[in-house]
Amino acid sequence: MEANVINSLLTGTAPIESNEIHQAVAIRFERIRDCLVERTGDYVYIGNRCVPQNLGWRFCQNVGGFLGCTDFNPAEILAGRFDAEIEETWHDAAGAEHWYMYEKDWG
């Protein structure tokens, strides 16, 4: 594995360079964040995986497949067309953060 992939797995940061779609997801998430409700249970919403700038690549992977990121239009993301998908990506990131913390502390 390349060093940046290992680093991204450990830290929750993007394994690929940010692009305009990732940036649109981050901006839109910041706009809708106050309307979203955190789930209870195995979710941790603090940590690197849930910060806006780290949601874009995860959004592309979850919604469009790892290479499907080019299929999105940043203007549509900013207009709110993918708000439900962005919210689900946030919850997915919080679930990943929970398991990272669990493995780190108890694994």
C-alpha cells in the first residue's frame, strides 16, 4: 500500500487529492450541518473523518463508486440535490470514526 493510503486509513483524511466536487460537498455540508441530527449508538461525530473537508471523497465513494466522482456536478451539489446523500455520508463517516476509536482503544 502507498504511504498516503495508509495515512488516510489511520487519520480519516482523503486518500486522493481534493477536487471541485469534494469542495462542493464540504461547502454544502457546512450549510446544512445545523439541520442534521446525530445518530445514537455506534457513531462518533467528532474526529477527522467527520470534518467537512474529509467528507467529499467519502461521498464520491459511497454514492458514485471510487471513480464515479466525476459524474457529479458541483452546482447541483451546492443547490441541494444531494443533501440526503451528504447526510448519509456524514453518518457513515461517524460510524467509521467509532470503529477506528474502538480498535485504537480496545483492539
